[in-house]
Amino acid sequence: MRQDMKAAYTLISDYKAGKLEQGSEITPEQQRLIRLLAKDLEVQEESCSIEALVSLVARADSHWNRQTMSAVDQFYTVRGSEGADKAEAVRIDFLGRCPSVWYCAVLTNL
């Protein structure tokens, strides 16, 4: 499963960076990975074309990526200035808000 998640997040990163050929057909494997991301990021996919879903997933990924990096920064800043208990509160707050197993793992592994 971890390999699938890594492949899925690499795919969406490549999409956002413009590394995927525009207008090319989305393969069944790419569709599976996009749906995996939609589930991880809690993006509703009912009645949504795969092309629209890619866009929704890309936006959700960007949002949670920014939130994750902000939480990591806040964690280390607070830990240095206010101590481990306050830093742990930052981690717990993020883990309570973030739907993504992938991004939660970043904070869990600090």
C-alpha cells in the first residue's frame, strides 16, 4: 500500500508540475491511483469525471501539503521556544484535522 501511495503522490505532483502530457488519455492505473488519492484526501468523487477528479485531487493535495509544512514548521518552532508538550499539542491538532494518512505520517514521524 505504501508503494501505491508513493506512486499516487508522485503522479499528482507530476501533474501539478506539468510533467504529464496535456490531453493524453488517463490510463486505468493512473485512474486507480487518482481514486486512491481522492480517498486519502477525502475528495468526493461521485458523479465526477476522472478529469475533474484529477483537478479536485490536485487542489486538495496542494492544500494539505501547505497545511503539513506549516504544521511541521510550527511544531519545531514551538518545541524550541515553548517545549515538547506544546509541540505535541501542535501535532495532535494537525492529526485531528488532516484526513490524509500520507500527510499525517509526516507529523507522526517527527
